[in-house]
Amino acid sequence: MVRSSGFTLLAEYPSPLFCLVMPRADITTYKSKNLIDNVSLNNNIFSVAPELIYVSPESSFNIHGGVTPAWDNGKLSVLPNIYGEFKLKDQVFLLQAGLVGRFIKNNYQNLSVINPYLETIAVQNNTKEIEFYGGIKATLGDHFNFNAKASYISYTNLPLFINNSTDQKSFLISNESRIKDLRIHGDLSYISQDKFTATAGVTLNGYTGLKDNEKAWGTLPVEMNASLRWWAFKQVLIKGDFMAFGGGPVLLSDNTKATLKAGNDLSAGVELMINKRFSAWLDVNNIFNNKYQRWLNYPVYGLNILGGVTFRF
């Protein structure tokens, strides 16, 4: 069971300076059934984020300053929440920088999105993230957007994933109490109204300073993705997606280390809107027929073609 809620209190003043308060509650319950040793856990995070915001009269820059007291299952942490943006004179480029913190909820639902082959977990340690970053954004013309960002991130209790030595199929969590990540991210997009959208992005991760694990098991050093959506005609959507990654470190059943091979996947498809209720679609996946594994012992399908009809009511 997952419950998450929050609301915002905003107090405005005649000056460009005003106050923002954001309380939030994230409440989850986890129970297992029909196991020899069933597990029942409550995992709750409460936080409140008061901050002062200054927006210059010319809207050339804005600064947010505050702290976020957060209670992770009753344990208090005070997280930084300081960030700002500055527009250059030509109004095209926007500089950004900040020191911000947050908690990442490591309930089973969220973890299984990352790794769908998890064993039942007996403990849920939420991750505390402190990020110091700087970057630049750009808007060129009416359609093109660009973003580049470099971050130095400190994690407390980051879940890493290792194969269960019993069957080598399921995965166990190896908690890392302290780890750093030097991350570089860039993305760009081209959007032409609702007719054509193209996006691409790349993320580089460099994990260091581990305390409990030799490597950052199950993480990816490089991730790339791109997508295209084109309404060639009023009722015809042509789409394409590409993703690639660099192989990450894995721990084998005999306690030896290995690195998964890199992988890439290209897919394309078309959708035909027959009327307001019916549409037909056809997808061609893994066009290059690449055999890769995001998770050890779970190779993906090769070239495959899927099609169907969608009915809306």
C-alpha cells in the first residue's frame, strides 16, 4: 500500500521576495504472503521545505534558499535546498547551480521498477541524496532546447543489486552506506507544435568512495536514449526509440567480478487512428537483433514484431 501526499503554502509580498512552504508525507506499507518467513514493514517519510525565493524585477535571475527537515522513519535529517538560475544578456542561455538534498523511497514498488527480478526484501533503507550541481540551459529559436549539467552526488544507503548465489536468477540488495557519484548529463529536444518531437540524452556516472562494496553492482556507467514522434498525417503516427548503455559491474555466484557487455536497442513503429475509439499499431523491436543483458542471466528477445488494436471507451 502506498500513500503520498503534499501541499504548498505560498505567501507573496509586494517585493520580489516571497516565501514558499512545501509539507509532504510519503507513507507505505509492505507485506509478504505465503512465505516461510513473511515480512511486514512500514516505511514513512515526512518533510517540510520552507524557502525564501527572490526573483529579480527584470526576471534575469532567481534564487531559492532554505533547508528541508525530513523524518525518515522517525530519524531527523536536515537537507540543503539552495539553488538558482541566471539568464545571460541575450536571454538565450540560462546558467543554473544548486546544493539540494532529498530522500529516495526504497520501497519494493520503486525498487522493482529498477530491477524486476528482486527477492523478497526484509529491510527497507531509504536513500539520502545530496547533490551539488551546475549547468546551462539554452533555447534556440522556437523549437530547439538544450540542457547540460554536471553533478557531484553523495548517497547514503544506496541499494546495489547482486545475483542470488542459490539460483543466479533472483537478485538481492547489497546496501551501500556511503558512495559518491560524479554525474554528467546532457539532453536536447526539437519540438514543432504537436506534429514532430525529437529528443536525445546521455548520462555518464562515475561511482567512487564505496565503503561496503568493492563495486557499484548493477549500476550503469553510461546511458543513452533518443526518441522520435512524427504525425506524418492527421491519423498516422510514426515513432522510433533508441537506447544504449555501457555494461556495469556484476558479482558472480563464485564471488568473482565481471562486467556485462554493452547493449543497444532500436525500435520503430506506426499507429493508425481509425476513429475516436479504434486504433491499430505495429511495433518492430530490437531491429539490430542484439543479444544483450541489462540484468545478468536475463537476455532480451532478439528481433520481434508486435501488432494490435486499441479500443477506447
